[in-house]
Amino acid sequence: MPDHIPEQDKLLGDIGRRIREARGAQGLSLDQMARLTGISAPALSLIETAKRDARVTTLARIARALRISLSALLDDRSAALSGDSSPAGQGYDLGDYQ
């Protein structure tokens, strides 16, 4: 049995791309995401580049930090990644995570 299944590779790549796009749209660096999620920046980078398969609980932590639903990461609708679910003008307070 092959280690890599093309459909699985595509899914991981799509999820990683959606995470990266959502993070970028919200102006968050990998280091800031790491502080918000408790997941190291290198691990987040591996997830974004589809070099690491993330558990559902890890994806849930990422979605929560991005203020989007877990289904938005799993679904192919890019409109769900806008992060509009947070109140207007509310930013991130990273002070507690330093």
C-alpha cells in the first residue's frame, strides 16, 4: 500500500492552503498563530505546506485561533475564510501568550 494517496495529498494541500490564506487575510504571522494555538510555528508551517497530517483536534485549535469554523477549513468554499464572524474592529490580544 502506498504511503501517499493522491486524493489525500490534495486534501492536505487544500486544507493547508486555506489555513495559510485565512492567516494571511487576518495579518497573522506563523509566530503569532503559534502563540494563539499552542502549536509550534514549524509544526504550523508543515501543516500549511501539507508535509504534516494534522489531527482534527489540531485543526479545531487552528480554526478557533482564526475565528472561523472547522468546516471552513475542511470545505472548499473560500468565502468562509474571511473571518467575518468576529466583531468588527476587534483585534488580537497576544499579550498573554508571550
